[in-house]
Amino acid sequence: MDYVRLGRTELKASVMGLGCGGHSRLGQATGKTEAESAAIVRQALDLGINFIDTAEAYGTEPIVGRALQNVPRHSYILSTKKSLRQDDRWVTGAELKAGLERSLKQLQTDHVDIYHLHGLQPDQYDYACSEWVPALEDLKKQGKIRFSGVTEMFGRDPQHVMLERAVQDPFWDVIMVGFNLLNQSARQRVFPYTKANDIGVLIMFAVRRALNSRENLAEMLQHLYAERLLDPQQHSLEDVEAAFGPASGAESMQDAAYRFCRYEDGVHVTLSGTGNPEHLAVNHRSLLRPPLPEATTAKLKSLFGHIDSISGN
Ligand SMILES: NC(=O)c1ccc[n+]([C@@H]2O[C@H](COP(=O)([O-])OP(=O)(O)OC[C@H]3O[C@@H](n4cnc5c(N)ncnc54)[C@H](OP(=O)(O)O)[C@@H]3O)[C@@H](O)[C@H]2O)c1
């Protein structure tokens, strides 16, 4: 495994992080048993992955907690998140703190390394500053969280409107941002500021749904043609697939997708979410391969670099 300094947190994080949410939720979304999901967490540790990302909303905190029992606490970085809505209203600072206490119990630990506001939307940002940031500051002082983070709701905010504000703010130690082949807009809107302010950067949506199968890619291309974001005459499914094909230096579409993210300037940890042990092993190999050949990266930038209105969900 390769490790990287996670911005000013000074944490040494593996370049690959295990995502315990997304469409898979460690396989819980597709009928895996808790034992099978816990085995994914342990397989990740065996592969040298020390970054584990979960959330109150995923239902995987208890599985992660059980899987990490008897693993020395200093040997992994635990990242979890607080849902921001409850009963059709935004939670209070006190509810955020109570949520952290529940997460600590589920995770069987006395602190989390990074505690995020989960899926913060642009219209919540002012409320976050007045209500949630002071609560996070208290939790930091109490030693219950080491660093504060914020994640965007990429599906609804694919242009990073919320993060464009957050990255200018001194409070956030770490952010989680959607970035992939199909929407590279964080390159201009987010990374210049995270680099300048030494903020840790976690990538979600590297593969997600649009890049996890040929059928889903084909469906996404239909959408891009309808929106006039790609020209079907020039960019048929076969043309697009050639960008990840045998001549591209990539082993597969997913291999290209993860390597493209890992080597983007400004990216620290690329999350991979799976409940499938073979996918975990294959994605681990991808993330440790060298960068894609320059011509392949250039082709992927020219194909999709102008798109900022989709997430790949
Ligand atoms: N707003 C937020 O805070 C937010 C939102 C989304 C995600 N996240 C975090 O980011 C993490 C990463 O996002 P993600 O889970 O969407 O991850 P991802 O790695 O981009 O995509 C995972 C999806 O692709 C499939 N997959 C993985 N490897 C594959 C392979 N080699 N071949 C074919 N399919 C493959 C997975 O299904 P299988 O189980 O079949 O492998 C899963 O459906 C999440 O787990 C979560 O921790 C945060």
C-alpha cells in the first residue's frame, strides 16, 4: 500500500480508502450477511488499507465496530458522518453531539478521527456555521473527534456550490468531494483551494453506478447525448469504451476510473465502496498501478472535461 499525508491533519492515510456506504454498503444493500461485510473490512486491513469511511445513515457502523474489535486503535483512521435532517427539519447542535455518542457506541471506540457533516447542501451552509460548527468544536475540545470534515451531496450539487464556500473557510480539516471521469469539475472549483489551504481530500463516486457496468455507461451516454453534452456521431459507446480499451493502458473501465482519480493533483484518498471481495482485491491492484499513460488521461479529459452537471450516480 502507498500512504499519503492527509493535508494538515498530518494523518498518514492509505491512498485507497474503504467506503462503507454508497450503493453497496459493504454488501448489505445486496443481501450479504454481516459476517461477509465484516470480512470485507478485515480484508481491507490485510491489504494495508487504514482508512475506513462510514456514516450514521449507512447502517454499517456496528459492522465496522465489530470487525475492528481487537485491532489496535492507532492502526486505522476512522471517518464517520452525522445525518443533518431529522423529522423533516435540520438537526440541532445538541442532536449532532448526541449522534456522535451513538456512533462511538456502534463503532466501539472513544473517538473518531474525522467527523463529517453528511451531504451538506448549499442552503444549509450558514446554519452549519452557526449551529453545527460550534458543536464540532466542542467535540474536538473533548477529544471525541480529532478533525472536522464536510461532505457534499454530489448527486444534487454536481457543481460543488457548497464546497466552493467550505474550502475558503478555515474550519474544515478534511472534505469529501465527488470526482470521476464523467465530472472532473472539482479540478477547477475545489482542488486549487484545498491545496492552498492544506485541506485533506477524500474522493467519492470514482466508479459509482455509471462506471460499474457497460449497461450503466450506455445509459449515462444516452443522457449525455440528450443533454447535448456529447455528440453521438463522434462518441458512440464503442468510441468511449476504446478510451479504456486494450490500447489505453487500462485493465478495465473501473481500473481507469480509480487510477484517474488517484493520480489527480490534489487528491489524497480515493474511496472504493464494495461488498464483493474480488472487487476489493482488483480495485486495490488498480489503485496501486502507476498513472494511466498521458495520452489516455488526455483523451479522458478531452472527452468529459467540459461536463459538470452529472454525478455518475
Ligand atoms: N455524500 C456523502 O457523504 C457520500 C456519498 C456517497 C458515497 N460516500 C462515501 O464514498 C464511498 C465511495 O463511494 P461509492 O461506494 O459510491 O464507491 P465507488 O467505489 O465509486 O463505487 C462503488 C460501486 O461500484 C461497484 N464496484 C466496485 N468495484 C467494482 C469493480 N471492480 N467492478 C464493477 N463494479 C464495482 C460497487 O458494487 P459491488 O459491491 O458489487 O462491488 C458499488 O456499487 C462510499 O462507500 C461512502 O463511504 C459518501
